Amino acid sequence: ATPTAVMVGTGVGASQGVLIKGGQALEIAHKVNCVVFDKTGILTEGKPVVVSTRLLRPMVLQDFYELVAAAEINSEHPLAKAIVENARKLKADEGKQTWEEARDFVAISGHGVKAIVKKKEIIVGNKDLMLNQKINIPSEAEEMLAEAESMAQTGILVSINGELAGVITISDALKPCAPEVISILKTMKVKSTMMTGDNKGTAYSIAKQVGIETVVAEAKPEQKAEKVKELLAKGYAVAMVGDGINDSPALVAADVGVAIGAGTDIAIEAADIVLMRSNLEDVITAIDL
Ligand code: ADP
Ligand code: MG
């Protein structure tokens, strides 16, 4: 493209809320034939809500949530926010909205959290975390997890003093436009891939709903970048669409990193293109400019 074409493209992009950092990104965007989507916050709304809680021990639900919320209030994770929000609702009529002090809080990246609350050891997170912490997962809990995953929900396990105490299922709604965006990309002969730190079951259920066949689940941030590099090595011109801190290595690795305006500053910094309106449809606008 001539410098004029680049200028025009950038101008048009800006008028549609597609911010392009430099002419090179614009030129490569046009050649993209593979788009890698982060799941949470990109294909889904990124606003998870608790849909059910199943206790595995005789316990009052409010007491269970007191312990879990006291641990999760220290976490920045969207799933933690959903859990704390649910605890707040359960507590609403009590008028008291503070939590017990948690000691020895640790966030285990990509797995969950651990803390001491009211002298009890509370562990909240995925199956991997429970296995690492040597917590036995009864078959009843396994079944609950499988059921949640088949419905595209995330099952979070809670252990109290070394014993599994409950399963919390959390749902993050699909963005209504996501299936159409993927189908339009297909007609443009662009391959779509989904990447997520979430478990395989949930990941495949979401992918099926949006029409994506290639899925990388349980991916740590470095693995997201590795996968992008693999696609590049296969000869694809790759765009990565993400919003989180954990997406930034992959955004940098891709030919074109695309962040959404609603994303974290670190993702926006790492990206070549920013979709200011945070509309998923604008991924197509960016490639089409
Ligand atoms: P993603 O944001 O793509 O879901 P993460 O790597 O942040 O990926 O998390 C992976 C998984 O680890 C989550 O799906 C969840 O099961 C578990 N997890 C992480 N942080 C927490 C937390 N604070 N509370 C409960 N579970 C968590
Ligand atoms: Mg995300």
C-alpha cells in the first residue's frame, strides 16, 4: 500500500473506533488468514455470575460463602468477583457487608486461591489445584463438574480443612454476535481458533456454541504465545484478539495483536490495533480496512 492508502485506512478505522498503531499493522491486518480469540471477555461477556452452589457437607450456605468470600475478596480474578458478589447477595438482609480477615492468602495463577479464614484452611479453584493440594475429589463432585462443563459453565471447587466442601458453578454468557463473527470470518477464508486458561470441557462447549473447531484449553500465558508462534511457523498470518494481562505475550507474538478498549492497559499497550468500541464485529472491520 502507498502511504496515502495507509493514511486513508487509518482515518477510516479511527472513525469506526478502530485504532491502528502505524501503517505496518494495517497492511498485515489485511493479509490475516487466522484469528486467535481469547475466550473470557472476548467471545464471552467476561461478566461471570454464579448460577448454582452444591454443598457436599452438612453446612449452612451463608457460612460456606462467608469462608469462600473472605478468601476470594483478595483475588482480582473475574471468577472471584462473581463468587464474592454472590456472597454479598446472600448476606444482603443482614446488612453487614464486611468479610472475615483472611490470613496467609496466596493466589495460585491459573488455578485459584488459598487462605486461612477463621482458623480453617480454605482452597478455592479448579480440579488441578485440588489435585496439587492433595484434596480428594469425590465422584459426586466429578459429576457436578462434568455437568457444569457440558453446559459451558465453569465448576469451581471449594475445600475446607483438606476436605471438599462444595462446588460452585459459574456462567459467563456468550457475546450474542460471536457466532456470526466466526461465520463471517469463515466466508472470508479466515481460520478461527480459541484459547483459554479455562478447562477443556467448558472450552469445547463454548467453542461449539460459537462455531470454532480449534481449541487450546488450560493454557498458561506463555503457552498462549507458544501456540501463536506454532501457527506462524505453519505459515499463517495470525491476528490475536485478547483483553487480559495473560494475553499480552500472545498479542506481541502475533503478526497483529488486537485488544479491545475495555481490556486491561497492559493488553492495550501490547496490541497493534485497539477496538475502542469493544465490539467483536470490529475484528472484521480491522481486517477489511
Ligand atoms: P482464564 O482467565 O482464561 O479463565 P486463568 O488462567 O486466569 O484463565 O484461570 C484458569 C482457571 O483457574 C479458571 O478457569 C479457574 O478454574 C481457576 N482460577 C483461577 N483463579 C481463580 C480464583 N481466584 N478463584 C477460583 N478459581 C480460579
Ligand atoms: Mg480474557
